[in-house]
Amino acid sequence: MSVWIETDLCNGCKRCIKACPYDAIEMRGEKAFILERCTSCGSCISVCKQEAVKTDAVPRTIPDFSDWKGIWVFAEQRDGELLRVSLELLGKAKELGGELEQGVSAVILGKGIERLCDTLIRFGADTVHLVENESLRLYRTAAYTKVLARLVQQFRPSVLLMGATHLGRDLAPRLSRRIGVGLTADCTELSIDKTEKILLQTRPAFGGNVMATIANRYSRPQMATVRPGVMKTSEIPGQAGEVVCHDFKVEEKEIGTKVLELVREKKKKTDLSESNIIVAGGRGVGDRKGFVLLEELAELMGGELAGTRVAVEEGWISQDRQVGQTGHSVRPELYVACGISGAIQHRAGMMNSRYVAAINKDPRAPIFQVADWGIVGDLHEVVPEIIKQLKTGSWNKQQRGGGD
């Protein structure tokens, strides 16, 4: 497969040089010339009005996927409790399924988890594929991969969604490799192309500086992992569905690993994606001492502490508290942004907050464009005053008309 120039047709217009994303074309005399670094992407072919750029590449044809139907969600459970992200994905799957006029299915693996099927149906699943087996009680990559691969090959879903959790980030790439399809990881948005009726998967790229939209035209199912907290849960009153039980046996010798002991880290804080109030700090906080102040405010408000990427890189706050394109996506009732400029990378992670309050001494900071309330001032003066009023109750008195 190669690309070349028919010199008799080339008029030296240089359109192909401008169109080539790999700098693989140069002028030799008055004619264009293809260099060895050419990847045969074809960008130059479409811009040449003289039809001087030729190729022997055969256009790739899209296979017939008419028998691949349905939106599937892998419902992740831990210790018999569903993760919220699974319910979020069911809500989105219902929306996508409506556009494609296809049903929504949840697939859940484990042992002693049949009672969870009603919840999955209530939140959008038309069908629940239930696989219970002792070998699936605890998550092991090989066991889950084998069972899911068999289900996919048997039922041929068009789309398969998973949460971008620790488990999902381990399982999804293994499964995609097993069944020979592509995977878009850490998506923040999913939609349907209205013309091609395929899944458009949007995710941060290049360190969160751009948002890339990826489409899978040549294989099925279209696989994606989605960050927790990005989608809304949507309980559907009167939703009816069926549970399909499967008896897939996985022998221990096929798994290759054994869980000897579970050592769980004690969490002192609530998951950011589940918090109703978040107090977040950015570069303007200045140092770790500033975050101690914000932490006090968060505790008084009954909320959680978070930060921007800069705050994490400076070591002022741990990585698991980061909000933004390369961190958590959250949707609290109230998001208090302290010393945060409001760059697009950070706003992408908190734009679904119901209310946003911003404190920044720069009146032109972009964060004020998305804030419901804004205070232009030094957070090191404003935050201590808020803490003081919360402690003394003077804020409550003013709300009741009892203050000056």
C-alpha cells in the first residue's frame, strides 16, 4: 500500500504539502514528492484538484453489524453492593438505546447477588444477565474476562459500557483484547452520531488539554469505560424487565490466580463523586497550610475537600482528591471554588454541579463565568470570615433577620 505523485499531472500548487499532517511531502523542482515517512493516511489525495496524487490502497469497508444490537452495561458490585457508576451508566444507556431504538441490558457477575437485579431493572435495564458462581464471588481478571467474552459472543451487543473504576480499568482492556475490539477509556461524554448511528466517545487527551471524540466503525461491540460521577442516575417508575440466569462454570485451573486475603484501606473521607458539598482549592491557595484552612471550612459545611491538578502536583492535596479532566468528575449540590482560575480542564470536572460559589481576587477569572455566586477577594481573608460566622452562628442569625 503506497501513495505517489503522477508528475505529469502535478502543477506544483502545494495543497498536498499543506494538507499532510506528517510533513511527508516536499517539493523537488516544481513537482511534489512523497517521502518515506508517508503513512498513506490519504489526506493529500482529497485536496489535489489535479488528481495527481495516486494510491493503490483499497478503501476499508464497514462490515455488516445489523445482527449486533443492544446497549450493555457491566454492573459492578462489591461485597453484594452495586456501585453508583453502574446505575449512572444504565441511565445513559437508556438514553442511547432510545436514539438507536435498541434495548438496554445489564450484566452482573458474582455469588449471592440475585437481589440486585431488581435495582438494575428499576434504573433502566430491560434485561439483566445474571451469572452466579463460587469462582466469581471475588473479582479475578481471568474469570470475569472469560464469562463476559462468552456472553458477548453469544448475544452480540452493539455497545458495552463499564465504569472507569479500578476494576473496570483492569477488566475492560483485557476483555477488549480477548474479543478483538477497540476500547475508549475514561470517557466523559457519550452520544450517538445521527447519520451513522454509531457511538461517539469523548475523552480527555494530551494531558487534558484537548477533548478527543472517538468512533469505532469496524468492530463490535463498541466498548467504553466512563468515569464515575459524569452521568446522572435515573430511576424509572414502573420499569419492567426480565432476569436471564446463566450457568457458566469456570474451573480454578483456568483462572490461574487465587485470592489469599483481602486487605482494605480504611477510608476517612467520602468518595468525591457521592459528596453533596465540595470545597476545592487551586493555585491561589498558595500552600498546604491554605488547604488546612479549606479543610476546616469543608468540615463545618459537612462537605469534602478537593483540589485542582496544580494543587495535586504541588503536593498540597492527594491525587484522589483531584477534580477535573484528569481527575474526578463531580456533581454536588454546592461546589465552592477557592483560588481556582477556572481553566476549561478543571471546569470539565465540576460543570455538572447544581450551584457554584467562587472566591478569587481576580475579577476576570473564568470561574466567575460559571459561578452562581462570586466573591472578589483574597480567600485568605474571606474563608476565615466564613469559618468564623459558621462557628458563631452569626450567619444563621442574619438569615433569620437577627443580625445587623
